[in-house]
Amino acid sequence: MIFLDRSLPRSVARALRMVRNDVIWLEDWPAFDENTPDIVWLERAGQEGWIVVTRDKRIRTRPHERSALLRYGVGCFVLAQNRNLTRWEYLKLLTATLDHMETLFDTTPRPFIFAVYSDGSIRHVRLK
């Protein structure tokens, strides 16, 4: 399952769901709403073995979120651009890199964070 948090536009998740049936956007999941704390959905994502995709570059530096990443063994990909992309640019980036993200998710011990850049490159980010 590919879990997109609320930092990505809902329309991007919906577009991906048109071609894949394994995409969840945070607030489309029945247990979560707009007020769900990050540590709650991080716990669920880790327990379920979901691939997490976010734009939140500070997820690894906030103590509670970092602790949840580590405690629940989350595999996280952070879209790390210098500017906000358009919905179309986010969709193109995700479709261009999602296969690689899935391979990394399957072959990298969790927890982990990878940064995904606009050019499609993906780099491991130190979590501990």
C-alpha cells in the first residue's frame, strides 16, 4: 500500500488511484481525519507495512515523529524540492519514481527515509 499524507494534494492521490488500487490519501482512510496527528498515522503505516510518501522534510527532526518512524519501522519517502510543485509535476514525479521507491522499500531494512528529488534521483537520508 502507498500512503500519501495530507502534504500532497488529494487530487494527486486520486489520479494515482485511477491506475493503481493500492494508493491511500490520509483523509480517505476511514480511521483518519484532518486532525489525525502524524504519530497516529505513522504508527499505522509502520504496523501495516505501508510505503509512506510525504513532502514534510522535517518529519525526521520533530522528536515525536522521529520516534514514531523509529519505533514502528516506517519506510518513508520525502519529496524534497526547493519549491512547491504543481499537481501535474507531483504526479509526473511520483509516476516516474514509484517503481524505484517500491524496490527500495522491499530491499531496505526499515526504518528509513529517502529523499526524492525533482530530477527523479533518490538519496538515503540519515535517520538515526
